[in-house]
Amino acid sequence: MKRQIDVYDLGRSQYRPVWDLQKRAQQLLIRKKRGELSSHEDLNDFLFFVEHPHVYTLGKSGDSANLLKTLSELSDLDAEYIEIDRGGDITYHGPGQIVGYPILDLDQHFTDIHKYLRYLEEIVIRTCADFGIKAGRIEGLTGVWIGDKKICAMGIRCSRWVTMHGFALNVNTDLNYFQNIVPCGISDKEVTSLSECTGKQIDEHVVKEKLLNHFADLFDVEINKHDSIPEPYSQFLYL
């Protein structure tokens, strides 16, 4: 029987509550591994889809100098700046971008972070191919690229082989917001989006379906889709 993953589409949601949700979901899976959730043995891995309002996040190994605006200037743009606990440098999240946060127990898949990141990249590469776009990798750089332009940024955190954070795929993203940072700390590369590559707006629901299909194939899992999580995510917060 295939391992199952519960997929929740959170719609548009502020960054901090979803970050908190990720941490709590990660802790639930860790507690399950420790045998502390005997009444919830059927607890599955999670994948959260979300679209964030304008926000810049800096990873724990990042350089704050890669933020090119002051906090006051960001406020004028209705954008937040948050220092977080994933790997990687600075990136942007905003409307028109699909962010995916897999909370997976890699003990149930494979205990190899390098392989995990390559799987996430491959999911996005195959999704781009579904839209007639040839995407790939650049040696030594994490993420997915169209030539020298990044279309998908990635950064994760792993504790006891349970993952959090994930990938951010530019679909209909306003790329002007990337001009306020040095994206991922890489000064000689640009960013792009599915809409820029195809010359048209892309149905984000279709993109999510493609991502899920490739996720299921690569990780050999069965997808259980849920439309949303009721506020305040109580089914995860208080188990």
C-alpha cells in the first residue's frame, strides 16, 4: 500500500501563520516517530500550497545586505521582511506565485537531503515541460532555471528527517518585486515566470494539479486533496 500525503490548499495567507503551521505539523510527525501519538497512527505526511502577500524572507545562512530596500520602503510597498529558519539566502513571495511546503518524514522515503532537493527540482522541471518550457538545473545552484533565469527557488529545514519549507514557483508573479533584492544572493542571474515564458496568464489551479501528479509519481505516494484548513488550523495545532 502506498504511503499517503494530505494536501491542503491554504489560498492566500500571511507568512507567519503558515510558518507556524509548518512547525507544528513537523513536530506532529516527529512525535509520531517517537511513539507519542498512539491515537493518531494514521497521521500522514503533509503538503501545503499557499500564495503569500508580498514578503521577503531571509534564510539562516543569508546576508541581509541582499535586501536592497529599507524596512520603511518595504512598508510603502505593503511588503514584509522576515528572517526565518530555512537554508538559503533571501527570496520573495507574493501573489501569482505557488509556494509548496512538503512536511515529509524522509525516514519513510529516503534519508538523503541532496536527493530530496533534486526530487523537488524534478517535479518543477516536469511541470514546466507540461507547459512547453524546457527547464533545468545549474550545477552548484539549488532551484530550477530557464537558461540563466530562475523560475523556482527552494529552501528547506529538516529535523529528525522531517522536512519543512520547500519551493516557490513563479507562475503569474510580478517580477518587479525581485528588483528589491539580490535573489537568493546571486547577483549575476535573473528571475522569470511561467507567464513570462509563455506570453500569457497561466491557470494556477492547473499548475498545482501538474505539480501534484509529478509529486505522486516521484515520491510514489497517494494524494489526498483537501480544499482548505479551517482557522486556526485547529486539527493540527491541538492534537
